[in-house]
Amino acid sequence: MSSPIAVTHNPAASRFEAVIGGGLGVCAYRLQDGVLLLTHTEVPPQSQGQGHAAALVRAALDWARAQGHAVRPLCSYVAAYMRRHPETQDLLAR
């Protein structure tokens, strides 16, 4: 895994983002009735497999928890991340 990245929340664009190797990584969302719908996660191809997507998702989930939002993973990567991290299961929208 490479060095940690600085993830920022860009509410105007409805996403968490980070500059990664000159490209932009994003975890996009929609907020609907108090549920954070995580719709898409993407990092630059040359940065895949280095934990950057996980850092973006972790930031989104931490924000959801802090705001009291339930989460619905519509992105396959987010769904897999949440399966691998049981401590996030309580965030899942029922």
C-alpha cells in the first residue's frame, strides 16, 4: 500500500475525492431521505490495488456515521468493502 491520501468531501459535487498520482479518485453519492446512496467509486487505473478506493469509501462511511445517515451501497466496490469490514454493517439501511 502506498502512502495515505488526503480525502476531501466535496458536497457541491456529491462526492468524496482525492488527487491520486495526478488523477482524481472519487466516491460519489446521493443523499435520499436520510440514506446515503453510494453510487460509484473510481480511482485512476495506475493507482488501483493500492488502497486508495478503500480510503475514499472509509471517508464516506465515517461521514455517514458522523451525520447519522444509514448507507445503501449501490456501487459493487462499496458493497464488497462493507462485507469485508463487519464494523460497517450497522450502517446498512434496513
